[in-house]
Amino acid sequence: MASVPSQASVVVIGAGIVGNSLVHHLARLGWRDIVQVDKGPLPNPGGSTGHASNFIFPVDHSREITDLTLDSIRQYKELGVFTQSGGFELARTEERMQELRRRMSSAQAWGIEAHLVGAEEVVEKVPYVDPSVIVGAFWTPGVGVVDSVGAGTRMRESAQELGALSVSANTEVTGIDVENGRIARVHTDKGTIETERVLVACGVWSPRIAAMAGAAIPLTPAVHQMISVGPVPQLAAIPGEISFPIIRDMDTLCYERQHGSDLEIGSYAHRAILHEPDEIPSNEAAKLSPTEMPFTADDFDPQLEQALELMPDVLSDPGVEIRYAINGLLSLTPDGSPILGESPQVKGLWSAAAVWVKEGPGVGRAVAEWMTDGLPEIDVQGADIARFHPHQRTREHVRARTSEAFIKTYGIVHPGEQYESNRNVRLSPMHSRHEELGAVFFEAAGWERPQWYESNSHLLEEFGDRVMDRTAEWDSRWWSPIINAEHLALRERAGVIDLSSFVIFDVVGPAALDAVQGIVLAQMDVPVGRVVYTPVLDEAGGFRSDLTIIRLAHDRFRVVTGAAHGMVDLKWFADRLPETGAAIADLTSSLTTIGLWGPRARDILSAITSADVSNEGFRFGTARTIEIGTLEVLASRISYVGDLGWELYVPMESGARLWDAIREAGAGHGLVPVGLGVYGTTGRIEKGYRAFGTELDSERTVVEVGMSRPKVKPQDFVGREAHLRHREEDPQSVLCSLTVDDHTSASGQMRYMLGGEPIVSADGEPLVDGHGRRSYVTSAGSAPSLGKHVLMAFLPPAEAVVGNRLQVVYLEEHYPVTVASVDATPLFDPDNERIRS
């Protein structure tokens, strides 16, 4: 029996399209002594790559996934394994046609050619489709099929030709040693490999391998059913593997694609059939391959009937028989995104999991760049493995969310849509109060957060037309006019907001100042009690985060950040601490936060504390401990809603008591409980506050988002050199706020954009910035104080002129917009008098 090398710079586990892409790109970037192992034979070791249908539709509503897909297509073409066929996504209903118009917005925003067509145009290219069941279709000429096994073989061989790679097939990983929190070695049935890095790229087996190192890759193997029927006379007459466009029959959650004289039919409409990694049979025990499970015909029968409706001449032919049928395994994650990056649990354990064929080479390049240079060219922060909170890594959570999400693979998913499964995992101390007030809860990182309160419905009458109601069902789904009414009540009086979902951690120790100073852009050598809002940059000067830091003592800094990205922030700081003198204390589950804002916030707070909370006694951007009854409260005078007020931090067990005290004191001042709809959208958007993941990402600079400071601190920090360079260069794009001038659609109904829509010139031409990016809406929302709907978007510098008239394309209709701000100057209260008074 051949043995594995005794040492490696990195061990890549998996030889599917992802593993092969990784070794190729690592070798290309200069890595040597790479060892790749797979439990199966080569070139097809039996993973999901081997049974994939191998077609690629490039348009996704996610820019991140689209970028990875486009990069993968480019690589497949360079390898000579891509065959362009074009593809249709069909609509059988008007509801689906609306979704296809939304897909057109994404295609235009990402610069991908696509067209909405009628049934007759589908039949012109796919004559065996029955046009009577089709309302319309989304046509993407750039759709194609790939030979993923062939591509992987060429990539793997390219790494071998460079002398960078040793490959060991039919090799079982039996264990992984971790010493002092770091990868030390990999045990296989062919020997032990000393290494400091393991890259898990084995798809459905990834959780099993990660568990060997005491870590989690939270995904589950799930069944995707597929059959192949043939021989089909209409297909056999034309040579080649594929001669007709691929069909996605979206309303039946199925696809049909030609494969020579056969027709493949795949389904995402059946029940969620989940497996455990340890249940997957071995190569020896599998009838076909380990990921080709026995077919369950009962699950597929309804989809076969629907396929017969669409292609009656093909599937009713008595000579066309089922020749191949499987329950093929693929990987699903609890939030639908891939799992990439270094584990927060074990140093040197990297993941490239839950990646489909259409993203494989792009992910391979991104993760290889990440391992080599610290950051990939494509922003993949939404797929960072560090994003998961502990409960999100549990098997119960993974199974619950993937069971719910499977049916949505081809589903119509609203941008605000909420999961129903595994709810009420993390409850704030005020939760019962919220329930009594009729809160409508949205979930973030397991926390149940009030989005609005039905008890505030009386405010609709008070504010009347200023509420800016919406009548279109899509625009108003997962939304309520009460949000805008709560906003106006806060602006005119005061609002109290539960912010328990914040991720909070302290950096402590004698080297704490040096630690935070080297991580963030802002000057942190500030007096005790100062509150600093700061970007966090990567080495290229792009955004890794934006957050607030409070200096509590000479050796203690409190970091406050959002729930969704907080665990990534925690890892980012932890990875950059000095070896001695500084440590991190995670206080997320120990502290709760309550926000109190509005012109009467000072009156309310002064009624429950003897502390001096006057403007002179408690300046904006400062924090200190005050007493409220018998509670010690850390009060931080800062605002994400753009009004006078404080964030108030107390131990979790004291939260309800503080909430009640504020509500009681505020009763005479018109205080209302306010949901996250105000905090996260209306309050921030009319102030032009940027949000991470929408306006702020690794591809945008501090200059481009209008957040440059007068001076750059002399101390070194991550991204300083790049940031200095950006300050000297002309920006490639400019973040602007735009107002919608007329919401009237062709039908006469008022429509309100939700985000992701293209911004075009007054003549309808695409706008392209210096990065090659088209302009699109990064954030959208009501600005009730202004009586406007506000959009944020990056524009080419020449178009970033106040007063410039442009258009936004929403569901294939054009609406006039005006550039209202080209920097961080807020549209509401531009001089920030309300915050600082």
C-alpha cells in the first residue's frame, strides 16, 4: 500500500471540483508541498461533483454568489470545458412573472445579459415545450454546461505539473490532531501527515472531518432527486451532448436539460430528505456512488406529472423510459450560503464547503487567495465560517433551517422573508413585554427582535398621510406602515428600542490599547469615557466591519457591533491580538442594551436618574456609569437613528427592570416602544448612515463611502497604507443618497423599491463606475420625516452631482430619482443639531 507524504504545507481533503480548484490555485500562488487526499478513486471519487447536472445559470439575487459564478464560468471557459446553451426560467403564474422581473433587476445590476420573453420565443428554441402552460420566461443566453470532473482533473494535474502537489486517492482520513488550539497533523489509513493547515473541501462529509478536529462545519447532506429518460427522438436527431437551452420550470421547482439523446429532470419540489454524514455508504457499499442514494419514486411522481404537462410529446412517448434515477446528495447550510474560511474554533482548519459546481472554481480561487494574502479579490464575507453563533452550529438548528429552506431553492423569496423554524432561541429580558405589546418579531442570530408593535396602530391615525403607506402586496410584504408611524413618534417625542442582540466584547489587559489601535482606523488613544465609531479595514483598505468602541479604562475597551456580523468581528479582533498582554471577554449573553432616543429622551432619562444628563454634563460621544434606582447603568451617548439619546447597558437580568422604568417615566412624554424597522431602516436611511454588508464591503474604500476623517492617525493599523493611497487617488465611485420623485407605476399604483434595483441614466443607459460595477440600490427605505423614499447607491463620480436626475428600474418599470447627497451629509437634520444638542 502506497503511503502518504509525512509532511505538508496544507492537506486538502476532497478531490471534487472544489478541492481540485483549491490545489490548482494554491499552486498557482506559490504554495508547495500540498497534499490532497480523497476516500474515493480518481478522477471521480464519488462526491456530489460526480452526479451533478453541471449546468450554470449566472444570475442570482446575491452579488457575492453571482461574482463567484461569473468567475467560475471564466475559469471553465479557459479550461475548455464550458458549452454555452442558453437557458430559460419559465413562469406558469403571474406571481412568478413578477419574480422574473425582479430577476431582471438583478441581471441588470450585475451586468448580465438577460431578457423577458413570451411563450412563443421559448418554443422557437425548445420546440418540445407546450406553450399553453407558460405565461412567460426569463432568457439568459450565457447559461451553459460544464464538464466538472474534466475541469477538476485538469486543475489537479496543473498543480502536479508545477511540482506542488502530491495526490493520494482511496485514502481515508481517520483523525486530526489539534495542539494548543492549532492543527498539528492528519492521520489517514496510509500514514500520518504533519501539517499546520487542513483545508476541508469534501462536501457532504465536511462536518465529519471538522468534528475530528473538535470544530463544526454546519451543513447537512440533503437529497436532490434526478432522473434521466430516453432515448428521446427529438433529441437524438441532433448531434452533441447539448443542443437545446436548459429549462427551469420554476413554478414546479424542477429543471429539464438535454444530455445527448436523454433528458434529465431534476426536482427541488419534494419533501426535505436529510441525511447524516456518517450515514453515507462507503464506496464499496454504494450501488452507484456514495452520494447517489436509492431513488424514492413516490417523492418524484408529482414532479413527473408536471414535467409531462410541460413536455407532453417527449414524456408520453412509449419508447422514452427512465434509464437512471437517483436521490443525489448535496450540501445545505442553515442560511443557504457556502461555508468558507478559517474555523473560529481551531487555527489552521479551513473550510470550503457547501459549494455547488457553478461556484467551485471561483471559491477555489477566493479561498486560495484568502489563505495566501489574507483576503480574496471577490468579497466573500457573507460566506465566512466565523459568522455562525454557537446555536447555529448545532445539528438541530441545521436540520430545522435546511428542512424549511430546501423547498425555497427555486422559490420566490422576499428580501424581508423570515424563517419559521427553530425560533425563540434567544430571548431578551423584555420579551414578555414585547409580546404583550403585540410585537411582530424578526429574527437575527437567534434573537427575537420586535420589528414593529401592533399596539402602536393608533399612531396611524395620528400621523395620517405622513405614514407613507404602501398598497402593492410585494412592497408591503414583511412590512407595516406602523414602522413609519413609530419613526415619526420617535422624531417628535421619544422611542425606546430593545437592542439586546448586539454582540459585545471587551479587549482587556496592559496591551489592550495597542491591540485596538492596530485593528481599527480611528484614534483609540482617547480619554476614558470616550465613545468612538470606527471602520475596521482589511489590508487592501476595504471594509471588514464598522462598529463602536467605548474606552472604559486605561486597559479596557468595549466593542459593540451587530448580531449578524458580530462573531466575524470577534474572530477578527482575536486573530490580531498580541501574543501577551491582551485578551477578549465575550459579554454578549451577559449584557442587554436598551436605546432611548428622541427630543424628549433627556427629559425621560433625567426623571429616573440623579446624574447630570444635560448637554454640558453629558456630551455626545461619551459614556459613563449612572444610577437608575438601584441599577448601575453604562450610558453611552450615541445614536444610529440620528436623534438625541443614549444606549443603556445593564446586566441581562436587569433589563426588564430598566425597560419598565423608562416606559413608566416616558408615559407622560409620549414615549412609544419602537421596533428594528426604525432602527435598521427608516432612522438610518434618512441620516445616510452606512450599513455593513450593503454599503460597506471589502470592495469599497473609506473615501468612496464618504467616511474619510480630516487626519489619519500616526499609529499603524490594518489597511493604513492602502487607506493613505486611497485618500490621494480619485475615487472610482461615490456613495450617494437619492430620492424617488414619482412612485406612480404604469398601472397607477404607487410602488416602493426594496433594494437591489439598477440605477440608470435619464435615458435609461446603465451607469458603470471605475471598478466596472453597475450602479444599483444598496439600501432602500422610507424617510418619513422627509416624506420621501430614499435610495442609497454608488454612482460613477461624473454622475454623483446633487440635483442630477436619474432613474431607478423596479420590476421593469422606470421611476425618476434625484441625487440628493453625494457625501455623508444627512438628508434629515444635516447639521446634526438634534444629536448634539
